[in-house]
Amino acid sequence: MRSFSFFYWYIVKRKKLYNYLKIKHGIENIIPYKVLSWQIGYKYFLGKCYGKNIFIKQGGKFNLVRREVDSIKKLSCGRNINKHYPVIVTFDIEEPFKFIALEFIKGNSLKKIIRKELLSEKDKKSIILQMFQIMKQLKSKEMIHMDIRPDNFIVTKSHSEKIFIVLIDFTFSMLSRNDKLYEIERNKKNKAILFNLGSELNPEPLHWDDAYSFLLIFKQIDKEFKKKYPKMWRIINENIGRLYFRY
Ligand SMILES: Nc1ncnc2c1ncn2[C@@H]1O[C@H](COP(=O)(O)OP(=O)(O)O)[C@@H](O)[C@H]1O
Ligand SMILES: [Mg+2]
């Protein structure tokens, strides 16, 4: 977001939002977060809700907040409860202030961790195995995340100090095989928004296939992925082309 529009928002509109979140949802201590990443109408904040530290994603184009809420709910029900996905604290899918508030996850993005080459062999293995579970869980729910990139995995620690992976950012997630992203009208401008979604780790722009993206990330984590994990390599390859979305 450009600094001018941030300051305009901060001076003119901030109070209304903060009051709304406090009165309707009991959210306090709100501060803007990652302001330079505010995009497609989203603003991010940190806050506190009944003693919990939270991350807030507010606004956004189309019905994307609803999509994110529905995706997290779908993934979190059944056997996957509280596993590898953010925990929703509260949300609102109606105007004037659509938002989702998630429990704050303390950790680093997988992107940062790969770049800094901080991983021991044991950590690499643990991350790969957990991400493989995530891939299988997405598949079992027939969901396509659409933006499988190292930025969208948070590497955190469990109570026993073991490394634990959380997948975030379900903005554009496909809720089922038959989902078509209907809320996004097909026009040039919207196509341009989607063009970069998941790019570099997609088979091609406007073609999303999570299995393909997972495979590329596993190779980034461990250059010898194919040699060390031949069975997993085969399973992922078998999954490529099975659950995908083309715009
Ligand atoms: N539950 C959370 N706890 C802590 N930080 C989060 C949480 N969810 C997202 N973030 C941070 O906010 C950033 C933006 O959120 P994300 O959902 O990925 O939106 P975007 O569509 O802008 O990528 C993430 O890259 C991550 O650093
Ligand atoms: Mg993201």
C-alpha cells in the first residue's frame, strides 16, 4: 500500500473500524501490521480478543473473507481439528467491515527459513512429512489451496518444542472439485489479479495444481528429495493433474 493512502486511512477511517471491532467483537489493542503487504483491499492488524493474541485480515475484494472462513472451517472439522491450520477466533462476512481474526501464530515463514538455510536434516524431514500430510488432507477434502508457496507456511514450535507447520492464506482456496470462484467476475482486471497467484510454483499462470507446487517446495527444502523419498515422490507425481483449477 502507498504511504499516502495508508495515512489517509489512518487519519480518516481507522477509528470507525477499531470501534466496530471492539464493540461488536471485543477486540482491543489493535495495531496495523505488515502495512507494506496490504493489497487487494486487505488490511492486516494485530490485536487481543478475550486475552488471546490475534491476527486480523480485514476487507478484501469480492467475497474472499467468506471463502477464507469457509475453507478453514472445512479443513478444521473432523480428524484435522487444530492441526496444521489457523484457528478462527471471530469473523464477520458482512459489510461494513468484513474480516477474519485468527489466533496469532508465533513463528517464521518457511520462505525465510529455507533462505537462511537454518534447517537440520531432522527438521527438513519433519517439515516434509508434515507438509505431505497437509497435501493429503487437502486432497481428502477435494480442496485446492491455490497459493501453495513457502510464504504461506508458518514454521512454529509445538508445546514439546518440536517443529510444527501451519498452512495459511486461504483467500482463493477452492472449496471443492466443483468450485468455480464464481464471486470473481470474469474480466480482464480480475484475471490480472489472479495471474500472479501462486506464480512461479504453478504449472503455468492461471493453472493451479497444489501437488505440483508441493513437489517444487520439497525440492527447495531438500535438493535430494527424489532420491531420499522415492515413495513420496511417486505419490505426489501421481497426484499432479488430478485436482487442479484453470481460470
Ligand atoms: N494466524 C497468523 N498468525 C500470525 N501471522 C499471520 C497469521 N496469518 C497470516 N499471518 C502473516 O500475515 C501475512 C499475510 O497473511 P496471508 O493470509 O498470507 O495474506 P496475503 O494474501 O496477503 O498473503 C502472512 O504472510 C503472515 O506473515
Ligand atoms: Mg500469503
